[in-house]
Amino acid sequence: MTGVGRTFLLLLLVLLLGGVIFLATWDAPPPQRQIEFTVPDDKLPR
């Protein structure tokens, strides 16, 4: 593997790992409003 390919692979791995760590530690805010809707009877299994 060439130096450029190895560098690209390392960069990709660092970005992927950083994204996983960010999503695992991010405290996402909950929705601010309640959502309610009616499901028609024909959409439900019998």
C-alpha cells in the first residue's frame, strides 16, 4: 500500500472513530412539542 493510500485510510478511520465517539457522547435535546395523530383502523393488524 502506498503512503498516500495509507494516509487516506488512516484519515478515514480517524473520522469514523470521531463520529462514533461524538454520537455516543452527544446529549441530544428531546423534542419540544408533543405529536399526536390518529391511526385509522384499517392500518392496524387484525
